[in-house]
Amino acid sequence: MFKKLSAEFLGTFWLVFGGCGSAVLAAAFPGLGIGYVGVSFAFGLTVLTMAYTVGGISGGHFNPAVSVGLTVAGKFPAASLVPYIVAQVVGAVVAAGVLYLIASGKTGFQAGGFASNGYSELSPGGYSLTAALVAEVVLTAFFLIIILGSTHGRAPVGFAPIAIGLSLTLIHLVSIPVTNTSVNPARSTGVALFAETAALSQLWLFWLAPIVGAVIGAVAWKIVGEDD
């Protein structure tokens, strides 16, 4: 179990450090900014690379909502759920702390939103609570369906990390304007602790919506994708 939890810690650390780091450090860099398209690909690449690297050890969840969804789908033991979530959240918080340490080394640094998630006044595009809720639920549901489908025995062997990483890229391309994209409670928690906004007061949504979405995705897959 120690190796599995360590793998989840490392994978979630890399997801937050790489994905959120691209937003905090590189997205708006003068003359070289990667923009929100670049940030979307950064998040997808973090999952793709770590799924290949440690997915064979822990399953490569890196996300409490994914762990919950896999449990509901019968693909992950319930007894391991809480330890996995703890490892993921700790990995996210440590990654955000390291990122903050680096980012604050620049003269005039202000954390601002620090790549955190939000709705209404904290939404990049000013989207409402309802819009944020629906987006996070729907996108996380499809994320779980893609995870379960690409890792199923019918799928080509060895390609699941690519499908999962690209799906996370697509999710970010759709929802960065709405919520700055969560679909991952650990990712949301880590950076919210360092944001200078009211991100912590809105964090509840980015635990509730991804988990609800993951459960819906798991149930949908059991109906549609599993063999009778």
C-alpha cells in the first residue's frame, strides 16, 4: 500500500505542479505566453506522463473523484478509498506550496487567484454557480466514462493514458472559461490554500460536483459499457 500511496502522491503532485504551474508561471508570460490552450495541454500531459510512469503501481487516479468513481464502478476496493484521497490531497497541497515558493521569487509577485477554481466573480468568464455546477458534473462524468472505457479489456492495450490525457486536455479547453477547470477536488484544494481570493469559500462546489459527476459516469458505464 505504501508504494501505491506514494505513486498517487507523486502523480497528483505532478498534475498540480505541471498543470497549475503552467497557468501561474507561463500562461501570460510576456511574449511567450502559452495561453489557455497551452494550459489545457499541460494538464493533459501531466496525466498522460504519470499514468505511464506510475499507473502500473497505483492505477494512476491522481484525483479523489476518479477514485470514488472507480469504487462505484466496482473497479477499486472501498477500503483503499480514504488513504488514496489523503495521498492525493497531500500531493496537491505540497505541489501548490512548491509552486508558490517558486512564483513568489519574482519581484512584485501577487498570488491573485493562483490557478484556483471558482464561479460568479471568481469564474474567468463570469459564469454562474449553476453553470459551474453543470459543467463540472458533466465533464467529470464523461472523464470517468473515458477512463473506464479506455482501460476496459475491449480497448487497445497500452493506449489508455493517451485517451485519458487527451480527454483532460479537451475538458480544460471547454471549461477553463467557466470554472478554470477542476474535475479534481485535490487540484482545487491545493491551490485554493494559497489564493488571495475567496477561493476557499467556493471550494465545496469543487468537491461536490466532481464527485457527483464521477458517480454518474460510473453508473452510466456500468449500464452501457460493462458486459452482461
